[in-house]
Amino acid sequence: MIMARNAAPPACAEKIQRLIGAVGEVFVSKPEVVTLTAATLIARGHLLIEDVPGIGKTLLGVSLARAIDASFRRIQFTNDLLPSDILGLSVFNQRDTQFEFKPGPIFSHVVLADEINRSTPKTQSALLEAMNDLQVTIDGKTHVLPEPFLVIATQNPVEYHGTYPLPEAQLDRFLMRVRIGYPSAEDAKKILREKDLAGQLKDLRPALKREDVLALQREADAVGVSEDILDYIVRVAEATRAAKSFRLGLSPRGALALCRAARAYALVSGRDYCVPDDVKAVAAPVIAHRVLIDSSLYGIARIAEAEEAVEAVLASVASP
């Protein structure tokens, strides 16, 4: 039987819905955030969650790791954290008279970089090679990271005391940046009813195996993108560079990230081909942290302004 090119393979759709449903059992807020997180994982990307404390940023990372039966490490970023605390270091073994590499917490499938903007730029940059090349280099030796590999970084608005803005090179390593926001009244009541969140996390059973995630990533690579969609992505990128409100538009690497995210979102939506709505759904999360606008202010206001500017660009570009 030849499958029509209008839907993702049923096995893929079923696996993705199992993953989203498992995370949603614990993370009670904003289903679209869970969907974007799943798309980021499937696209082999990394996720930056920027919002105020106490809204479930850490919970999202922990529940996702449990849902895919993956190793998980949480790194609490502080201003005295060192790169070796993340990557690991070589320790001299007196018995063997050799240096022995002790891997750091980065050698996990899901790494939660909690409050990443509370560490110095030197420590933040320790993640660059890992996020970009799936490897780290220590003392001239390269160590490969496990797959799948996902960094979920959280950061508070930079107007909070003791924070350091992430440099553009670091921001560009994140496929998407999302805001969770406060829950609805109904979700807030559901959260208040839950008395044993730790027990709920412990009881969360894996929805997928790591091999399933790798298979979904390969399926996302094969999602079809027509010439019309590619032209649309190029026009959107050019529009950000031409818009007067932008000081820095979307780079070619950013356009590539937009295409990759759209492929994954199409698969999450149950299709094996991209449509304009896939590009529109991921445009703000992919583009907003990669551009600079003249009226930018630090903090939540900056995020909102950048997202609004991206949406205005989308509205000005005719879709196929």
C-alpha cells in the first residue's frame, strides 16, 4: 500500500501524541508550549524558556526527560559556576599515573540549564560546542555527547538582580525561545488541587524510548518542503532585513532554523509535508530572539516587542 503524501505515517503521529500527552499530564499549562517543546526535540534543536520564576519552567524539562526515558541532569547556573562544572575535567589518577576524564552533567540526554543568565559569559559559552556539534573538547580531546541531546535553558528577565544578558552567539544556538506565561484560572485550580507533584513526576511512565525519538528526528528530516514554501521562508527573512523597525534581521542560519522547525512542526501536526501555517506557527519562537529591533527594552517587554515585530513582518509577506 502506497501512503498518500498528505499525512505523516500513523506510527509517527501516534508516538508524538503519546509524548505530548505524557508531558501534559504533569505540566498543566499552555498546550502550545508542550507542542513547541516536542517540535524542538524532534528538530534536534534546543529550547530557551524566558519568563518569571515559579511558572513551571523546570517542571517542563523534568517531565519531558521522563517521558522519553532519557537521562536528565539539572545545572543550576550561578555567577561562580565554572565551565568545568558543566563539561567535566581531567583528574590525575595516581594509581595508573594517567589523567582520567570525569564527565560533567552535560553528558546527559536532556540538560536543564536553570537560570542560565545568572552565570558569566565565560561559563555560558561552555555550552556552545555542545549545542552546536554534539561534542565537547577537553584538553585537546573530543568527547561525543549522547543522542538524543536537548538543552532546555531557563532564564529570568534581565531586569532581575544578578543576571547577564545572553550574547547573540549563544542565543542563536537555541532553535526556539518561548514564554509560558501565567496559567488560566481553570489550570491554576487544577495545579492547586495537586498535592503530590513529586509523586506525580515519579509515577510518570515513559511514553517513548530514545530510539523512538531518533526515528522521529529522521522522519522530520524527510518532511517535504516545496519550492513555494522555501520562497516564502526567504521572503520572510528578507522582510526582516528590510523592515525599518529592525536593526538586525534574520541571518541565513536563522532561515535554515526556521525551515527545520517548520518541518518538525508539520510532523507534530500529522503531516509529512510543510504548509505556510507551519512556518507561521514557529516563526515568532524561532525568529524573535535572533533579531534586534530599535525599540528593544530589556526583559519581558523586549520579548513581546520582538514577537510583535515578527508577526507584523509575517502579515506583510504574502503566503503561498
